[in-house]
Amino acid sequence: MNTVEKLHLIEDVWRNYIWEYDFFREKLNFNDELKTNYVGVIFGYFHDTLPIITNYHNNQSSSSNNDFLNSIGLLQVIYLQQDLIIELNKSFGFSHDITTNTNRELRNELIGHPISRFQNSDLKSFCLFGYETSKSKIVYLKYARSNDFKFQAKEYQTSEIIENHIKLLDKNFDLILTKIKKFFTEFKKNLNSILENIENIKFENLVEEIDENFNFYFKSDIVFSKENILKTYQLKDQVSRHDYNYRLFLKNLKCYLIENINNINKRYLKRKEKDINYDYEDLPSNYTFGKLYNNHPIFGISYFKEGFSTDKDILAELENMENNIGNDFQYYSSYNYLQYLINKKRPSFFNE
């Protein structure tokens, strides 16, 4: 992977796993700062500034009259990205020092503190750009007390400056990705454990396992929230809609687990393991049925009651929805079951 691909992979993990699953949050000791998702800003800055570095020598739009400006911009972007790396490392639990390097010292001397003083205010050094500075090199003059303020000419090739910075990025991205890989190894083990025990574990214990290791699944459907699915389980032997939602929860859970395990093997662990096969129950839908989700003023409950006035089972679910507007548990339990009933009794509706 190149530098940009590594950054994209880290961002993908952050957005789709670390931000969503308590398992990963606990691994990183998520605190109030991380909960603000300031890390998302880090990724945004990287996306905006990496092309400036990677395309620096290919950018034909820069005029030779702007050599000083180009050099300042390059060094400042590198300095900014080093600060971003420090913050990104911190969010992943790393605290190693990356501030001691030639690029950072060069930026500080030329841009941060071209006139530098000791803590007692005595003059330490002063620097200025040399006229030989171009897009391919940075030349500057330095006068330092340590050298009796004698003239020193320094020169750096921009290709080496960029190469050293990319190496620094890669080194730190690789450290983060190695840690992420360890997380996924354990996470996958936990998912496999849930998958293997779906059929023979007490349901309440299964829900606790999901809450601890796979909690984002609770957000996949309103009826599947932790609170609602436990109510569904208690009612499954009394009402058909709740029995259906209970079985749907288990079937979809199995599919989500397998889908994640396959994805982790391919994308994050880079293992050439054979995919686990699974059958996902993807019931057809259409625009009209989708509008029932929020009881649309036109394609809402009344519309469906008129269209299915002769089917008592479908009418029962529509009436349950009508009587429980504002009760998400009842409303969406019927919504899910209704989709199943219509597909079973009048599948042509979804082609209309």
C-alpha cells in the first residue's frame, strides 16, 4: 500500500468500526475528547494537504517568481502534517516523539523562528532564504552564535525533503495499522464465537454478547435495539409479528456476522481465507412501501388499508400500526412483518 492507501484504510477503520463499536472504543480508552470526533478533522486535513506534497514537482501552475512562497508552503504543510500525526498517534494510544527531525528543524529555522533567541532573550541565530532557492531545492543562510555569527550556507533538495516526510508518514501509519490488525484479530475471534453459539446460547446471554462485542448491530433496525429485541423475545410465543421479528433478528445477525468476518479477512487481516457463505433474506420493497415507514400522508396506513381491505392478516398489522403511532416498538414490528406478509400473499405489489 502507498501512503494515501494507508491513510484511507485507517480512516475506514475509524469511521466504520472504532466510531461504531464499543469493542474498539474500549481498546482505545475512548474519552470525552475522542467522542468529539476531532479525529475526523485530521483525516480531512490530510486529504486536503497530501496532494500538495505528492504533486509538488508535477504542479506546472506555480510560477518561478513564487519560489520562496512554494518553499514556505511545502515546509508549512509538512509541519502541519507532523502535528496531525502527533494527534492521530495520540488517538491510537501512541506517545513516541516525532518532533526531532530535519524537516521540522528546517521549517522552524526558516518560517517559525527566522530570528531565534535564548530564554534570556539573547540572540541565538537568524536565517534568510538564499536567492538560489527554487522548486527543486531550498537554500538559506544561517548566522548562529554557536558559530560566532559567521555565514553558513545550507542547501536541501526538495525531493529529499518530500521523501523523508513520506517515510515518516509511512512509519507512523504502519504502526497504527499494526495495532489495528491486532484489534481485528481479537474482534474476529469474538464474532466467530457469537456465530458458533447463536443456536445453543440462552437468548438473553446472546444479547449481552452482542452488546459487548457487536453492539452496532442493534442499530440496524428499530426493532433490533437491545431493549426492543428483548421485548420481542418475551412476546414471540404470543403474537406472530413478534415471532417473525425474533427469527429475522437471528437470521440477519448471522448474515451480518459472516459479512463482517469475510470483510475483516480480506480488507484488514489480508488473509486468503475462503469466504463463509450465507443467505441474506432481502425482501423486495418499492417506493410506495418505503413511504409507509414514516406513515406518508398519501402512501400511509389509510392507503394500504384500502388496497388490502380483504386480507385480515395484513389489515391486523396496519391497524396495529395505526393504534401505535408514536410507539416505535409496535409500529416497526408490524412494518417488518407486513413486508413479509405482502411478499408472501401478493408479491406482485412490489412490481407495481
